[in-house]
Amino acid sequence: METASTKCMLTILQTSDLHGSIYPLSYAANEPRDVGFAKIATLIKAQREQAEHLLVIDNGDLIQGTPLAYHHARLHHTAANPMVLCLNELSYDAAIIGNHEFNYGLPFLHKAIGESHFPWLSANLTNAAGDPFFGKPYMIKTFESGLIVGVLGLTTPYIPNWEQPENIAGIHFHDPVETARKWVRVMREEEKADVVIVAYHGGLERDPETGEPTEALTKENQGYELCTEVPGIDVLLTGHQHRTIVSKVNGVCVVQPGNEGRALGKVQLSLQQQGAGWKVIGCDAHLLSVEGVEADTSILEIAAPYEERTQRWLDQPIGRFTGDMRITDPMAVRLKDHAFVEFINHVQMEISGASISNTALFDNTSAGFPENVTMRDIVSNYIYPNTLVVLRIKGKDIRAALEQGAEYFEVDDKGEIVVSPAFLLPKPQHYNYDMWEGIEYLIDVARPIGQRVVRLTRNGAPLDMEADYDVVMNNYRAGGGGNYTMFQKKPVVKEVATDVSELLATYILEKKVVEATVNGNWEVVKG
């Protein structure tokens, strides 16, 4: 007959892609939302009271993403990192390096790591000697019961395609699957881990049930491979894609809790004592939503000084627009030239000196600019800490980029232009459709993919496919992000290191009054 001591339960709690979200609100509208770490903290504290053995892990993209995070990084960075303070308060066991951890540079990241009461893990990011760049590839936690748990940290190696080189200087990015093979064996054989958890800031490029590809197999999201090609993994914590996933792949529990603190991932492992160790005999995983959950007051108090400074900064008036730059229909903005998009492109062109520009409407929450503009309007519309890059590319590269962007659309059964599912699943990618200034073009989405650009001119004359053109775009796109491979390894004419949101604010401050204009240089049609 089994005794109680021969069995135990391990609870693993996971956050991922918090993106600087602490307070449960929308900064654009300054209204309540069911998001944020303060709500997550309430759930974690409740789970801690119930758990027999507990691990709490953040899976990356922690320190960037909200106006609060931006204000801290750019205007008040000498203070302790607010996200780190919150994780310290909740006694996190570990955090994983995500791709957005690098956005504000290595000194900023190293400072955040130094303030943490927990280790930051990433085994596949190394220095030139092959040692983990951030010190620890994994952590081992031994509980009083004798249960030994290992947590291996991994990061998507696709970061050099997006990040500015100076922000990742000296870091070598290795294949997560090969790296996991090495370190899982070490944790099992040398550390004698009873349970191995892989916390991977990356997702799945395949359906967890069928194994069929769900997107281009770029090696950006290798979660499926980790489960099927690396023996010895009990749990795979994923992120990066902002998806909500609870599944099993090859017997491995796989969880992903979405983004901005919408849910807390929870995995419970049932263990049976076996000799001197423990064996996993069952796994139960689900997501705990923050909907309707009260925010934890201790977290709100920790973040209050940061929030107060941010709110004052956001409400600072910076200028005025004449004309209409508001957005009421995001799809209409993407189908025909709009004053808001034209303004972004004109600022990019004026600041960089380039005569051609592209930009995106990043998501469907962008409201455009009201007549009287504040910093809140700037950062709620331009939500990423992008900088500008001027590339020298051929006319044929411009055409290829327009064709890539035209894949954003399809025509539905009713004959209406809609967003292609490929740009909506596994997560919305509105930021991967660009609109251009400095050229004239017409896209017909009724035509086959790859043949949709039916007119492409510059100053009324056909664009020369073999001629060189200097084009300004954000650094993410310049690195080929969003499958814009035609931009990769092209000559860099100029880089503007200041965040685009700051450039926009400065431009408006200097002009004081800006006229909204639309020259109608492009349009998307169906037939």
C-alpha cells in the first residue's frame, strides 16, 4: 500500500511576454483592461498558498512594451527597473532572456539583471568562447522532499534579423535544439534532476496536435522540434508568439500564456517516488485568466511612482494638427493612402534624407492623432522602440517588398477584401504590411500572389528595376523582419539611432502646427 510520502505534486507557474504591463489599463484610452502583472500577482499569491512544491518562471519579453517601460528606459533609467521589482516581490525563481530584452541596449539589460533576485537563463546565447553570455544556462532547485528540478533557458536565435547590432554585440546565437540536447543531458545525468523544464522564449511553427506547419519554418519558433527531437524534457514553457496554448507534443506538456499578463500558465506534475528519486506520472496544464481578478495592491504600490511619472509625461501637449489624422477604420487605412500613414512616412523621409519611405499601421487599436497631440497619442500609435535605417536597394527589391506586403490581403466569398489568415494566425501581424511614400503604385488583390503589383512608378515614370534607390524604414524591417528577405544584407546608407516615437514627438514640438496631407500615391483594389 502506497503512503503519502511516495507521491508529490510540483506546480509550475509561468508568465511570458508581459511587455512592461503592470497596471490593468489601456494607456491609449487610459481605461481599465483585464491585463497586467498586478492581476497576475493576485493569482500567483493564491497558488503559492496551495502548492506543495512551486516554481515561478518568467519566459521573456519582460522589460519593454508599455509607455511605463519606455519612460523608465528613456527618461528615468537610473531608478530600479519596475518590472524586476515586481518579480522580486513575487519571489520568482528564474527569468528567460527574450528578444525584446535587447531593445534598450546591453547596459540597460545588464542593469536589470543585476537588480534581479533571481537568475536570468539562456543557454544558447554565448560569448566567443562558447560560455553562456548571461552566466547561467540552467538552474537547479532541490526541495525539502528531495525532489530535484532543473530549468533550462533558451531564446529564439532569430534576434540578429531584427535587433540593432550594437544591442547584441559579442553575443553568439546557437540553435536551441542542439543546445538543449547538450544541457538536458547534463541536468539529467550530472545534476540528477528528477524533472526537466525547458523555458524557451520561442513558440511553435507547427500545429501541436498534427505536426503540420502553421507558418514558414524559419527556425524562429522551434518548440515542436524541442519536444520531438530532444529526449528527457517533461515540460516546455513557450512564448514569443503571444498565443494561448495548452497541449502535449510527444508526451511533453506545452504551455503559452499569451501576452501583457492576460493569463497565468499553470502546470501540475504528479510524481511518484522511485528509488532515490522521483518520476513524473501525470501532467495537468491550463491557463488562469485575469479577467475579473482584483489587482494586487502591493504591486500597484511598487509601480505607483513610475506610473505617476508616466501619466504626467503622457499628458504633456506637444503640438496641433490641422486636418484629419484620426483612424476610425484600420482596413480603410490599409487600402488607400491616409494622412496618418503619410505623416509617418514624411517624417521618416525628412529626418533621414531618403526620398522613399515605408511604414506600417502596427495594430488595429491605433486611433491616429487628434487635433491637439500629446505624448500619449504618440506612444499609443507608435508602439515599438524602432529606429530608422536607410537601405540602398534595387527597384526590383521594392517590387518584391510590395508583393510580400500584398499577401496581407485576400478576397473572401462575398467578394470583399479581407486580411489573409496567414497574417492573423497564430498571432496578428498587421505590422508586417507596409505602405509606401515616394513611389506610386496600385495593388490588385484579385490577381495571384506574386503578381499583384499592377502599377509601379516614380514621379510618373516606370520604376527602373535595376536602378538603386535609398529607402528609409524601421530597423526591424531593414533586417528582413516579417519575411522581407529582399532587404537582408543590403548596403546601409544611414542609421538614425533615436526611437521613431521620439523623432515624431520632436518633429511636432518643433513645427508646433502640422498640416494633414494625403497625396493618394497608392491604392489597393480588387479587379
